[in-house]
Amino acid sequence: MIKAIIFDFFGVIVGDGFDATYRYAGGDPEADRDFIETLLEQSNRGLISTKEFRSRICSRLNISVEQYKASVKKSEQPNLELLEYIKKLRRNYKTAILSNVGRDGLERRIKREVLNQYFDVTVVSADVGFIKPEPQIYELTAKKLGVEPSECIFTDDREGYVSAAANVGIKAFIYKDFAQAKAEIEKLLSAGADN
């Protein structure tokens, strides 16, 4: 029986993922893939500060911090339709965010008091020492929710993170858009109710 639904943050709750932000800032995410992956991992593990992360991006793209912040703001709009749906889900299920992000990365996009209206738990990689796709971060999220992995649904916009969640027993699917995600969640909840 499903008791909790876990959502990725970037590319699901907010924006279209870091590649979109990087493009808005004038970069080519495919050409700079190694640079981006290395930098994101350092930030997501809490090894570098937000200031250092921004500084390296700006240096690489030869833009100002203000230009980078404008790109972030443009690409990272909250998915209001999904958030309203999550509020309804929360009446009957526990909800969580599981995100690879640096410290305070969620709160810089959506205020903590707003997040608390939608989510029972937020798991931030830089705070817990694990990152997706490491199995420990999925198991820790379920534990914080007070449920078993098999009692969770998880959605993310990255295939590798969805597969890793499935490997620990979570029912997981790729997030494409709101309509598709809602249909997937409803289908999984309905199947879970039959068990």
C-alpha cells in the first residue's frame, strides 16, 4: 500500500533542470557536460559553497553574477499546477522532496514556510552526505517519512535516478509533464489500493 510520494525538485517542482538554466546563461550544456557534472557533484555533496558554485559558472561563461541570477530566475519557475496537486495528495499521503542540491538550495527558490505547506520531509543531498543515485539517499528519505521504500512512489526527470529508486523497491517513474505525472501517480495509487 502506498503511503508516501517523493518528488525531485529541479525539473519537477521547479524549472526544467540545470541544463535549461545553463542555456539561459549562454552556455552549451552538452559541450560543457564534464564541467557541469563535476561542479554539480561538488555542490550537491556540500563540498563547495553556493558562492563558489556561482563564481565558477560565471567565470566559465564570462558573465556577471547578476546575469547568472537572472538566468536562474528565468528558468526556475515553480510548477504551480503540480504544487496544487501535491497539496491535495498530502491530505491522504506523506509527501517529500528528494533533491541533489547544495545547502539552502531549495529555500533560495521557494521559502521554507511555503515548502512546509506541501511537504512533510525535504531531503537535501548536501545536508545528508549522499546523492542520487546512491541507494542510501532513497532509503533515508523513506525512513524520514516513517515508511518502507516499497510504500513510496518517486518521480524524477532523470532516468538514472528513477532506476536507482526502483532498485531499492520504490515505485518510480520519469517525470515528463504534469498531466503525465498525475496519470502515473493515480495509476500507482489505484494499483496499490488493490493490493
